[in-house]
Amino acid sequence: MASEEEMMRQMMGFSGFGAAEKPQVKQFEKVSQQRIEEAKRKDDKDEEKTKNQTDFDVDDDEEVIGPLPPGFGQSGNEEKSKEPKEKGSEEAKQKKDSDEESEDDEEENIIQKIPRSHEITLKHGTKVISALALDPSGSRLASGGYNYDVKFWDFNSMDINLRAFRTIEPFESHWIHSLKYSITGDMLLIGAGNAQPKVLDRDGHQVYECKKGDQYIVDMRNTKGHISMVRNCCWDPKDRNMFISSGDDGTVRLWDINTVRKNKEVIVVKDMQRRKTGCTYCTFNHDGKLILAAGQDGSIQGWDTKKMFVNTSIKIPNAHTKGSETSCLTLAHDNRTLISRGGDDTVKQWDLRNVKKPVATMDGLTTYYSTTMCSFSPDEKLLLTGTSTKKEGEGSLLFLERDTFETVYQVKFGKGVSVVTSLWHPKLNQIVVGLSDGNVRVLFDPTKSRNGATLCVGKVKHKRVDLGEEMIKPQIVNPHSLRMYREKKIDSVKKMKAKMRKDPITSHKPEAPMGTGHGAGGRLKEGMSLTGFVVKNIALAKKDDLNPREALLRHAKEAEKNPFWISPAYASTQPKKIFKEESSEEEEEDDMGPLGKRQKTQ
């Protein structure tokens, strides 16, 4: 049968109603239908997977928690659901036990991280070590104390004798309060008992000295520098030319090494009554955007470096006891956790986001020194500080947990020795401790520490040889090869000792005193010293009991018989002797005239 289209063509007389359908359209329709079918199949597979996953998750929940709620389980699964309960309780007990064991393991791991197996002693002097500083690389150590000296120690060049390569006295009659290396390690900042901090290079030569202010000016903002003792100094962690200093004049001053005339900025520290109070410590945070200072009124204050130094951004009014000296402020790298070491024998932890109350406090940490420090371990999980003691007790270096302040470990250094300053270098993994007996102890572990003290422990001192000795050829002289210089062999030691005693030079026999006569050649005769010789021969006062008249009359007869001096001259002219007649004293005065009119003789 012909189709309807062909019948219409014949009736109308047309050859066709247009072009025939292209095969591409039919192919496109087939491809689209295939894709739709594939998509439906994928959806069905995904639904089956989700069902299986939900069933698996429910089974897991049953294993961890216990039986399913009533509506999700069947009666046939009740016996199976009882077993997970027992399994869950056993697992909970095992978890508790494992947690306790893990805590013990953590404590052991923390103690094992402390480098404490070996130590060396650097002898600074006999007085208290008040300040320590290590450069960022850990190769140079600077120590200062109450003996006014600053000593430089180089671990790379130091041998087993452990001697400092340079000793200086930067401030006459002022003990050292603060030592800080710059961020590049090429300069050392020193603060002492006077009003002018100094900057030295790595070898101890002066680079910069701060100006001193006018002590007769009341407003501290108008002075060029400090007018009283400087307590602490600190470098800017971002700018190598900037540093701050604090002192008893109640100011924190910002200095620039490139400006010589005066300080750059002045911050006046005030108490709650808006009165000036001394500043015992100052520091930057790790990004240099905040300056913190501790006052003698027990407060801790902070200023934002991007704003005017008029109002404080952080203020803790009663952080420590009023009148005590807060010796250290330490910030963690998160710039939120602050540790303060107070003169009231406490260590406190503060959160700078909420400073109303301390996060943790530890009491009973005795301190007798205004420079007692505290610092973090390299991973900031432990806190390091020292305690003081009198002659009867022992000071100790304490390792405290950061959050709870529990004592993890402590090191003691002897009876009557206090721990004043301490620091834990992150690169070296070594602990440097300054003690009250004038020694600096370096704690390290050869397996955990690197460089630093490990370099100088095994070094042997090399003997120095002069250049002249190397140039001259040595001459070997062997006199015993000749017969005339040969010594006879002695059979026994007794004969050898007897021979040595006979020789006064070999036996070092002292010279015998001279027997008779006077001394000669610097030697005195027997039984006489220099004073005895003078008394006996020169200054001897001999007793003379004879009458002088009788002594003269002894020689009268000889003078008459044999005249020698006067009598022969008058023998011819005046053979008879004429003597002066006796006269009274009055006649003598008349002859000479009154005493008042006597002629003056020159």
C-alpha cells in the first residue's frame, strides 16, 4: 500500500513536500536517548550505594554506642545488641587506662627533652651573675655581674680551659643590669646602674652611647635621656637600629642609633593615682607592635606602637604586690600569653585578651635579686625560672608546665647558691644559668644539643710555636758521646744519693756563714745580722766610768818631760806660765756692759 504522503502527491501533482530527512538528526536522537538511559542507570546505582552505606553506618554506631533505639531494630537482633554494650564498657576502661599511660609518657617525654646530662662551668668572677645574653646563632655568650665586668665567650674558638676572649668594664663602679644581642647578632645592648645605656659591637668596642637628661627638669618628656638608674633594655624585633630602655625616672624611652642628640620617643609610666612610678622592666612583643612595662607599684602596662604613647592599651593595676620589683616579663609567640616574675615570690600567667585575673599563679618562689629571669623552652611547653636561697639552703632551677605551673623537674647547684638568670637557646638546645657564686653553668646533652658547649669540651689546648723557632735549624749536642764527659754508671740508688749530697749545688745546700772577721761579698759572719753588726761596731755606747781630770793628769808628767805642742813655743819668751786671775760674775758683766746695750752680731 502506498503511504498517505504518496497519495497526496499524486492527487496534488507535486513531486514531494520538501527535502528528505537527514540521517544526522536521527543519529543525534539516538545518542541523546542512550545518554538519558545511562544517567538513569547511574542514579539507580547511587541509590543502592547510599542504602548500603546507611546500613553500614548504623552497624558502626551500634558497635560504638550500643543498641539501636526502639523503632530501628528487630526483635531478632536483641541478642546481638547486648554484646556491643559489654564491648563499649571494656573499650571505655581501656581508653581511661591508655589516657593515664599517655599522660605519664608525656611527662617522661617532657623530662627527656631537657638537656641536663652534661654541664660546663665558666668562671666569671666571685660576685653575682646579674645578666646573660646569647646571640641568635649561639656562638657568642656575654655575661655581666656585680663585679662591674662584662665577659665575652666564643664557643667556636674556646678550648677546654674555658677562658673568655675579652673582658671589659663598660661602666665604672656600676654593676650590669641588662645584656641583649640585636636580631642580627652584630651589636650588644648594655644597661647598668648609670643613666646612659651603651651599644657595643661583637668584640666589645663602643658603637653608641645614650645621652643623659637634665635632672632639674620636672617634665620627663622634655629631657634628652634618663636622669637616674637604667633597669632594663630591649631591642626592637623588626628594626635593628631601634631599642628601648626603662629606668627609675618612670620613663620608657625609644632610641635610634642613627640619632645622637636625644631619644626618639618618651613614654611616662604612671600609677593609678596618675603619679610617676619607677619602671623595672620593659620589652617588645614578637612582632614589635606592643611595648610592655612593669612599674614599681606592681602594675603591668602596655602601649600600641602605632598610636600616640598617651593612653595605655593594656593595664593590669595589681599584677604584683605594690613596692615589689617585677624582674621579668616574657611573651609567647602567640602574642597572647604573658608570664611575669614578681618580686613578691610569685610567677603569674596572663591572657592579654582578658587581664582581669591571671590564668595561673605559683607562689613560694623566693627571690632576693632584682634581675631574676624567666623564659620559655623552645617548644613553649615549659617555663624556666630560678629561686634564691640563703647560706643554709640550696637554690634551684625550676621547669614548670606552661598551663598548670606544676614542677616537672628541678636542678640544684650546691649549698648556698642561688639561681639568678637563665635562658634556653632554641638553636643550640642548651640552657645557660647565672649563679650567685660568680659562675655560669651551661647545661647540654651531646645527643640533643648542637654546637655551643659541645664544641669546646673536646678541644685540647695547642702549644704555640714562635716563627723564629721554625726558621732556625735545631743543633743536636750530645756531650756524653765523648769520654771526658761520660759519667760512670752507679750500681745502686743509695750510692747515687750519697754522691748527690756531697755536691752542694746538686743538693741545694745553703751557704755556711762566715766564722770570724767582718762579712764580705754581701755575707755576714756567723751569728750576726745587719742590725747586730751596726749595734756592735758602730752605734755601741761604751760605758766610761773614769774621771776626766784624772785622765788628763795621767799625761801631765809626760807633757812636762816631752812638750810637743804649746810649751816649746813659749820656752824662750815666757818660760814662766801666766794664768788668768779669777774674777766675780759682776765684774765680768761690767766689762761687757749691760745686756740690753750689747752689740748685735750677725
